[in-house]
Amino acid sequence: MSHATGIRYLKDGVLPHMWCSGCGIGVMLGAMLRAFEELDYKNTDTVVVTGIGCTGKADDYLVTNALHTTHGRALAYATGIKAFNPSLHVVVLMGDGDSVTIGGNHFIHAARRNIDLTAIVIHNFNFGMTGGQVAGTTPGGRFTSTTAWGNPERDFDICALAEVAGANYVARETPYHGWELKERIKEALDKKGFSLVEVFSPCPTHFGKNNEMKQTREMLDWFRERGLPVERYRKLSAGEKKNHFPVGKLVDRDEPDFNARYEEIRARATAPEG
Amino acid sequence: MAKEARLVQGNQAMAEGAIYAGARFYAGYPITPSSEIAEECSKVMLKVGGVYMQMEDEIASIAAVIGASLTGAKAFTATSGPGFSLMQENLGLAVMGEVPCVVIDVQRCGPSTGLATKPAQSDIMQLRWGRHGDQIVIALCPATVNECFALTVTAFNFAEKFRVPVILAPDEIVGHMRENFSVPEPGEIAVIDRKKPSVSADRYLPFAADADGVAPLAAYGSDYVFHVSSSMHGRDGYSNNDPANAAWRVAQLHRKIEMHQDEIVLTKSFAVEDADVLLIAYGATTRAGRAAAMEARKQGIKAGVLQLVTLWPFADKEVAALAKKAKTVVVPEMNYSGQVAGEVRRVLGSGAEIRRVNSYNGEIISPQDILKAIV
Amino acid sequence: MNEKKERYEVILAGSGGQGLVLAGIMLGEAAVREGRNVVQTQSYGIASRGGLSLAEVIIDREEIIYQQVQQPDVILALTEEALEKYAALADEGVRIFYDTTLAKPRTGANLTGHPFTKIASDLGNVAAVNILALGTMLAAIPVVKTESLAGVIRKRFKGTALEMNLKALSTGEELV
């Protein structure tokens, strides 16, 4: 059996793409389109919603339905789409700035609502498109174009945020783990309820350059050395955990999604009286 | 045959008007003095097969409305000044993406939190210019409970017909007042649905306007696949940085409204034929103006009222025609700066006599206040 | 003297929780039942400051143009603050009914005081004070037929609340 390429979802004549060499967005996009193909998604029943930033440019390459929105609000737009037509596959592509910095409120509420969307978040530790400024996801002490002497703030753990806010499915992978990434996206797409796949990504142009990982390989090595399968990560001591992060499927549960709950309420509201 | 008369609140009538117009999606965030609209929709949407969502803020509310509209819903939200301010950026996307939607802004006294339960007519410029970039929307303003219903239907009709956000902007008085009202029978008021594409799916261009200036709009989930973008885009909806394309796009967003100006600009007039004194009013202030004009006539002064039902685009032609016949123009409005008076000044020029009557303390303008400016 | 006029302007004034806005709505609904035009507003109008809760109702055979009360025919004042605000209008011929439980008694041609709150409380539900006072007002000034208001009460309430409100209405009427 031949492997899925996802090429049927790519617009003709748009390659090579605009992302910097070494960036993980292309790897993520490839994994997503292969997952689409393996699940036999149709262009007509799929809507890709994007925000603003490097990741937000992804819709330019796609021939599925798409909505390119405002900075931080992609999940709110997607919520309206899914709530009105639950039969659609609604996939939301965001960066870390989009999803949990400017758009953090929508992120936690989409997870709380457990609306049946798949959010794929490229986490590259800074604002790439605007020149590498600090984000809510830049680790403390790290250097960016607006934290020249180091970041005084702490970073969000995006997966933990989604978990406590109520997402049904949470996973993390990196471009170093390309095959697994496609598998995780497929699981997320298949999962009813809010699902998140966080994708750690190199940003060799900005974050890597500012933090002594100028070569793409150096950031990938960073992911390889520090990213441990979740089963192994959980066995580490608290001290050891500080130097690592878990990859793989972190949360998998089956709470009813928004649309299911809403239809339950509708049945109550429309039941004959008495 | 209209249904039995009831005592109905303005906010309730707008919710009922939306359902009559075919609205099946509401997303909002509660705010005084608009919350009764949300409360009604939370109940009725369940019963008519629609969806009500209370979002995390007004930014999300208008975003969800736009998403639902592109999925084929007639969709709307309701808010007041602070929430309306929050919606502006995403409303810009609805302009840019030509997404039909309706926003109700029940105007209250500001700035900022201001007097949350008190009326104002001070969002007039925000209605027109609240969004960045050069663009135009339609704004309507009811003065009675009956108009709350009818103009909500009109708002949806304009939104659907011209693929544009339409803002309905009652003041708090009109939103909260109750009057006797009967819901029209289905069909009694025309309901317009958006134009759907008829070309084959592979030839559909979501921004290729027909001769009427408006492109057909498909729905996500239909046989048509399409892109909508907040970025400058071409006829196919894909981003496009070409200056010639940008020029066409910005002009097109304006032209489709300008082409239909006569259809969109709605006014009502009361005893203006022989008026020496022309009152130009909108919303609840129309009612005080009419009472003042009637009292003035008792005192021998020929006064009449032009009610601006459509606030934007502005009624340049109607104002100019009636003002030409009058000696004095009076503009009563619940704001400090004379937001509509300034537009009247723009239309009539610097030489015209324009008297302003303004309140900006949350108190209603009375007929006596206006009469003082007439006599 | 109880001849019905073409137009009535009514103010119901008191403090929050006395159910005056609801009373205003119900009075308006009773007038709609009689086929008349109604505008009901709250909190605003010729007086709007302080802790007052205020409902205005205008009832007319003709179109109601200005939505606020300008020349009240009758005022119901259920607190001292409300009465203080409007008492002077009695000299101008406005009929004022007030609650002597909460407001100091006054003398004057158009001023009528009854202990509405106490009577409602004795009936078993102080919350019925709004309907009780409306009953008294309507018995004296036929803004709407009492039967129209009873019809509104029957539509809005069920069970013991219905009984209580109908009892309050008739008790109010009998005070005149």
C-alpha cells in the first residue's frame, strides 16, 4: 500500500512554500494533509481556520474550505462554524502567539466548551513573523528581540493548559518526530470534542539565532534530547523532568462535546409539556 | 392578518424580528442594556432549530457569528458600547470578507463604563468609523417598538443582499420601552436571502461581483469550496498583494453600497412640506422632536421632523432637499459633540443655520428642550 | 367623575423590590387588552435620580408620540422618597395614592393614603402590594377596567400566586 502524500489538498503551483528553511510549519502541514488523506477528508466537508502569524499563512497552500481570520481569534470563528454545522471537519491552525498569547481566552474556553475542533498549535517560542519578539510561550531567561537581557516572565505549558481547561485530547510532537506527528493529528481529528496537537518547532531565523541554536539541526537536537515519550517522561524524578518535556498522547478522554450537550438541552426544551 | 397585540419591549421585538427574518445563530456576551435580546434568543433558538452561544467575550461573539454566517446561517449578536468597541476588529473582517451579519448596539451613556443603564446616542461615529482601514457598513436606528421589529428584518435583508455587516443602533430608551405590538404574519414583511452561486463548483469565485456589485456566497459544507480572508485577497479569496487588486477591492467594498444608496437610505418625515423649522432626529429623540414640532405649530411656527432611519450611509440627499426649504435646522441628539449635527453641517455647508440640542448626562431630551431651540 | 378619558399618563414610584415595574407592565398589558395604544418605560422621565424605582405608563386611543409622561393624571407613591418627589403635583390636580406604611401622612385635596404594605402583609404576601395599590388606584381612576387587569393576572400567575394577586386586587378596590 502506498503512503498518503496529502498532495490532493495542496493548491497547484504554490510550492516552494514561504516558510524559512528549517521551520517546522511545513512538516506540520505535510503531516496534517497526510492525516486528511488517510481519513479521506473531502475539500467540501473540511474547513481550515487560520489565525495571524507564520502559521496563519497556511491557508494559502490549501484547496479545502478556509477562513483566514484575525490575530488570536481563529478558535472563536471556528466555534461558530462547528456549532452551526456539526458535520464539518473544522481544523484550526495557530502559532503560540495566536493560540495562547493574544488568544488565550478563546483557547481555554474552546477547551472548556469541549467543542469538536482540532487545534494544531505551532510552538516556536517567539513571534516569528514580526521579528522574533517575546511571547507568552517564551521560556524564562531566553533571549528575543524584546528581551535582550533575558525573558523575565515564565512560559505557558500549552498542553497542561488544554488539559485542565477540559480538552478531550492533548498531544505534543516535534518535527523531529514526523511520523508520530501525523499519527497524533489523525487521532486528534478523529476525536470528538476539543483536541489539541502542540507542535514544537524550530525558529532558526529568530529564536534559534538569539539563543545559540543558529543551525536548524541544533534546535532539532534540542527537541530530540529533551523530548521523551510520555511514558518515559512520567517515570523521571521531579529534578530530571526540568530538563525534559513529554511527547506523545498526553490526554485522551471522552467527555461529551458541545454539540452533543446542546442537542440534549434542545430535546429538553422541545419536549412536549406534561 | 397580524397576530394578537401584546405589550412588547424593544429588545424583545428585535429578537423576534431576527427570528422572523430567519436568524438561526446568535452568539453574544451579556451587557446592559441589551441583555434581554440574548435571554430571548437563548430560549427561542432551541425551539426553532437554531443555535445560541454565550461566548467568552464580544470579540469571540462576533467571530462566531461570522463563522456561522459563512456556514450558511443568518447570524447576529447584540451588545452595547463597550462590547461594540471590542467587536470592531472582527467586524472589519466581516466587511473585508463580505460576510452578512447583524450587530445590535443598544446605545448607553459613555465614555467607558459610563452610565450603564442610561441612554445615549453617542456611538454614531463608532458605527461608521469604528474599524480601522477604509470601509463602509450600513447602520439603522429605530424609534419605536414596531420599528425595532421591522428594522431588524430590514437589517438582515440588507446584510444578506449586500454581503455587509448591518448595525442596528437603538438607544437604551427604545431598547427598554414597551409598546403594543403585533408580530406580522409570515410573508407580510419581505425576507431576503443571500444570493447563492449557480456556476459549477470549479468555477466559483467568492469575490467576483455580479452587475449588482455583490458576489454570490456559498456556505461551508455545500458543494462549493471557498476561501475567505482577512488579508487583501483576489476574486478567488486567496491572499493577493498586488496594488491593482487592493485598489479594486477597497473600491468594490464601497461601490456595492454606493450603487444602492437610494434603496438603503431610509427616512421618515412628519409635516415637513411647509416647514420653516426642520428638525433632524433619530431614535427616541425623533419622538421628542415630533412632540416639539406639534407644539411649535400650535404656537404658529411651522416645524417638521425628518427622521433618519438609516444613519449610515448618511441621508445627504434627503437632508439637503428638505433643509433648502427650511429657514432653520435643529438637530437634537443625546451626545455632546453633535455627531449627526456635524454630518448635517457637512451636507449643508458652513453658511447654514444649524441649532444643536444635546444631552449627555443620561437624561432624555424632552419636547420642551427642543422647543426652546425652535422658538 | 369616573368617566373614562381618551388618554392617561400614570407614574408608579417607589423603591426597587416593590414590583412597580411589573405593575407598570401589567397595567400596560391590561390597556392593550382593551385595544388601546400603550407606552411603558421605567426609571426615566420627568424624574429619575436617587434610589427611586419608577415606571411610567401612557395609555391613549391615538398614537403616543413622546414616550415619557409629561402631565400625569395619577401617581402611585409607595415610599416617602417617592411621595416627597411628587406631593406638590397634588396641588396641580394630579391624583396621588400613597402608602402610609412607608410614607408620612399628608393632607390635601388630591392625596389619598392607605397602608398598602401593611394590608398586603396582613393578606399574607407583602409582594402583592403592587397589585393591591393598583386596585385602589383603578377603583378611583378608570385608567383600565379592573377586569382587564384581572385578566392579565390570570394569564401571568398560577396557583396560590394567582389567588393572592386576585385577592390583593379586590382588597385594593374595596379601600376606595
